[in-house]
Amino acid sequence: MGRYTDGARALRSTLNVLSSTLSDEQALEYAIIYEPLRGDGTAIQAGERRRFNGELYKANQTIWDRPEYNPLTASQYWTKITQSG
């Protein structure tokens, strides 16, 4: 791969590590760094955050990123992250 692609992959890897250390309140502030749900079949670990329809969600259990497991149709798998207080 090219140096820009390699650099982008390294940056995404770093963002994934750092994003897991944020509180839910901080995560909302920086929601853009979280991967969107894509329905591509990749594994989502319990506790991982993902963007969907302009909102940020946390997986309640390990699931596959499949269209039928989105927060609207399978809400039992997700907790919507909202501002506290």
C-alpha cells in the first residue's frame, strides 16, 4: 500500500485504542472518531461504541455488524449514549 494508506491505517488504529479510554460523556464530545455501523459482518465487542443515524451507541454484548443488528431493529444489543445530568 501507499504511504498515505499506511498512515491512515496507523491513525485509525491509534484512534481505536484512545477512543476506548474515554468516558461516555467524553465519547459524545468526540463521536466522530468512532466507526459507524456498516453492516459488513465485522465483530463488535461488548462495550465498543459505534455511530448510527447521527447517534452514538455502546454494544451490550459481542455481536456482528450486520444490518439486522442495528439499534433500531435490535435495541437489546445497544445502549444509546446520552448526556448525563
